[in-house]
Amino acid sequence: MGVDVAVVGGGPAGLCLAVALADAGFEVAVLERQSRAALAEPADDGREIALTRASRERLQQLGVWDRIDPAAIHPLRAARVMDGRGMRPMEIAAPDQGLLGHMVGNALIRRAAFEEASRRPAVRLLDHADVQDIAIEGDGVRLRGADDLRVHARLAVAADSRFSAMRRLLGIGARMRDFGRSMLVCRMAHQQPHRQTAWEWFGYGQTLALLPLAEGQSSVVLTLPHHAAEALRELPPAEFAAAIEARFDHRLGVMRLLGDRTVYPLVGTYAQRFVAPRCALVGDAAVGMHPVTAHGFNFGLQSAASLAARLQSARASGRDIGSTAVLSAYERTHRRDTAPLYLATGLIASLYTDDRPPARLLRGALLGAARRLPPFRQRVAAHLTRSAHPA
């Protein structure tokens, strides 16, 4: 099979890239290890994605947004950041009483992206495709795998998760940071309203997040040492609900578990390079964020949009889409956009999981200072609500 671009990884970032490239006139192959049925009906993994305005606009442009049931899209109007129990929280709200973003289930985004990719003739989906070798051949790259898999492309893109096998095949290392914690995720009903406000509550020995869904329902994200997270997951539903009520200091009233509980290890990754000869990295293969700033998938969409724009511009000017100049420009842009927040996120996660007295004093002082500085809060809100297409 010969195509312009081969995308390895059929997750939402890879599929959105494939759709963007197909709309720009490229022939694309998506190589995914899972079955087509698993891509068409992805399992609900319990994760809710906080989408910024720019991400919503990108999904709308690709046709993905309109494939998501409006009843499953939940507005996010404000965010509240708390440290411990006694300190006044820092509140972040959108300008002019607008929205900070939207909450959408990860599985819904995956399904919608697959549906859009499937309706484009220029996108060829190869399921059960396990890429085992990659080699530069002339003005292109050849990917080989099991079951006589052979694909030749002018450019290959790794979009196969933060533990990317493709990245390893390319010889690209990554700074991987194990935060020594696991994240327990579940949906819960609760008695008190959330008022479409997200909570980030840095307690001692735990971090709690509340992501608002329909009124009276939220996604609860609890960060704990792995053994503690697993112990909570094994509790009977009623005991689990009582334990979560207590961890939230009963601020949400009576709580009830909805559905399953899932535990994920917290590992951040940042690839040493985003490009190799005739190859590029997007999504979590390039940058795998700690969820504390809710930027993981937003960065993934941003990387797909940035690379697609570079390739479209290159073709329009008659340049080779796999050239070093084109790929280096993409790398510079995505590194500039992601490196500061990735480093800051690591510092925040370190500080707020350190329960020693000096760290407690420092984090309280920092949160208090941020709360007293309106320009800081306004800048955070402006970042979340900025358009993907600034005037």
C-alpha cells in the first residue's frame, strides 16, 4: 500500500490527524493494533476530557463535534483550586460569564473521531496492524509488520500513546516521570449541586478532582499511592461511596457510585525529539501530560492541527512533506507550545504530593498569592478560552 502519510495509532489524536489530512487532500493510512470493532465501539474507560475552546473549535472543523450527543457534552463554567481544608479557594472563571470549556467522555470522542475518519475515502484503516520495523527508502518510509503488513508512505507519524512502540522503533528516547501515584476514576451521583464548577483539591496524602457532568453527577478523580487506590477500588459500592463522601468532607452530601471504577498509573512523558527522518510524533507519543492541568488531549489535538497545517503548507508550495525543514518547523512550534506547561505541571505535581511541613507552607503561600492576583487568574482563564483561530 502506498500513501502520503501513515499514522500509527488509531486513538483520537491519530484519527483527528488523519481526518485533517484527508480534508487537505492527502491519502492516509491509519495502522492500529486493535480490531475495527473496538475502534467503532470503544470501551468506556471512565475518563472525562476537559476540552478548551480551541479544542472544541478544532473538533467542530473536523466534523467530530457534531457526532457527539449534545446531552453528553457538559459545560464547564468555573474552576476552584483548594489546598487542605482551611484555606480559602482560588476561583477561576471565564470572562463575561462565559464557559471555560466543556466536559466530554473520552470514549465518545474516540467513537466520533473514528466515525469521521471512516467516512473519508482518503483514509484507509488497517486494524490488527502491529508495526515491527520501519526503514527509510528513497523519498519515503516503509513500515513492516506481522501478517505481511507493508505500507510505504512519504511520511510516518507516531500517535500510539505515551508508551509508544513506534517512538522506540525510531530510536527516540523520552523523559518518563513516574509520579509514584495512581489515579482512581469513577462517576458519582451527589446530593449537592456542582454548579458546573470543577474542583482541584490538594489534600494531604491525596489529591481530589471533581469534574462536573449533568447536575448532580460528576466524575471523581482521586490520586493516591497505588496500593491505597486499589484498596478503594475493591470496596463494595456502598462502602466506597461513604469513603468518597468522607474524603470530600461531606461537601457534596450523600454520594452514590455510578458504573465502574478504574485505576491508572500516573506517568508523564516528554519525547527527546518530536521528529526523525521522514517521521513525526503527535499526541501522547510526543507529550504525555500529568492530568492536573487537564491539557493532555488538548495538546494532542494541537499537535495534530499543527502538523497538518505544516504539511498542507509544504505541499501547496511544492516542498517535500517529509523534508527536514518541514518537520523541524513543526517540532519547534510544538516544543514551544508544550515545554513550559509540561515543566510547570511537573513542579506543581511534585509540590502538591509532598506532605512535609516546608512544602505545605510553600504551597499554601503560592496558592494564596495566586488567589490575591486577579491578573494571574485572568491569564489562566484567557488561556483556556482562547480561540484556535485568533483574529
